[in-house]
Amino acid sequence: MKHAEEAAKRLRTIEGHIRGIQKMVDNGEYCIDIIRQIQATQSALNKVSQLVLEQHMHECVITAVRGEDANERERVLSEIAEVYEAAMKV
């Protein structure tokens, strides 16, 4: 639950940053300044992704690994591998 609360707080902050970037674009501000704000927002989103993944690992993955259902274990582990693979493409 701690990770979910922190992720929600960070997402509200990111939402404000996105609105700020939109205002910068609308006002025709300097391109490099806009890019820097976009990069900061991407970094903040990466942190939220990390928090959500940590929560998933501590809750869903541990439950599946400790459970009796081998198919569920394989499904959860495959999801982690897919997320990791997608992250490597970015």
C-alpha cells in the first residue's frame, strides 16, 4: 500500500508538470527548456513505474511463487520478463 500511495502522489505531481509543459508549448517557449521539462517528466514516470513494479513483485509475484498453481507462476514470471524486454526497447 505504501508504494501505491507514493505512486499516486507522484502521478498527481506529474500531471501538473504535463500541464506546465503544455503551457510552455502554447506560449512558444524555448525548445530546449521544453525538452528538459519533458525529460524530467519521463524520469518521474520511470520512478512511478519502478514503484508499481516493486509493489507487484512484493504482492502478486510472491503470492504466485508461493502458490500451488504452476501455470500462474509461469504467467507472472512471463509478465515480468515481458515488462523487462519492453523497457530495454525504450
